[in-house]
Amino acid sequence: MDMALALAAEGGELGEVPVGALVVDGAGRIVGQGRNAPVSSSDPTAHAEILALREAGRTVGNYRLGGCVCVVTLEPCPMCAAALVHARVDGLVYGAADARAGAVISRTECLDGSFASHRVWHMGGIRSLECLELLQRFFRERRAGAP
């Protein structure tokens, strides 16, 4: 989670919502990483998880990422949760819950729904206060700078 938080902070400094993600293989190696980049890339799908999954797929040479775990600072949205299912990652570890758009436990349960073709185990709340504070500070500073 340290590395995911560092990626999130980097993104926040660049004006992106501070979310960072890693994909770790069964041997503990980081095979993919990403930080939010929809603003800088003009790509609405450039969420941290998506970028980390893309890099992981290139690294391992397969879009199927069985044996891997995604570590992310914020509960994934529906798009990212669906991508985790389609990538067939084994698990998800996330920091802060997202009461607004979280698709793991907060708003909906995309990883546990009967429609999911693959089950992804998940564990949330890991260093959630640090993850949440990073997000809150980012939005507080943006509001303070707004006219």
C-alpha cells in the first residue's frame, strides 16, 4: 500500500484525483502500476486500476492475470471492478471505501454479483485513514483555490 499511496500522491500533485494502484503477482513482484490520469490523457478510462491492469497484461504477456492481486488506495468504481473480473485477478486489496461510486461494497457489489464470470476475493480498509486523508486534502485544496 506504501507504493500505491506514493503513486496516488504523485497523481494528486499533477492535478489528478489521487488514486494509485499496483498489480502484484503470486511471487510478490509488481507487474503493473498506475495512477489516475484521465485529465492528463484526455481518457475517461485512465483510472489507476485500468492503467495498472494494462501494464500487468503487457508484463506477463496475457490479459488473464490469475495469481495476481490488485492493491489500490480507493474502492474501485464499476468500470474498474468489472475490469478486475475480466482480468481474472485473484484478489483486491483497497484502502478507503468510496461511498459515492464504490462498486465492491459501498454502492453495489460487482465482485460478488451472480452475473460475475469470475470471483475476486476482496479486503478493504487497509490504511484507509491515510488513503482518505490524501483524497480529502486534494479536494480541500482544490476548493480553496477555486474562485
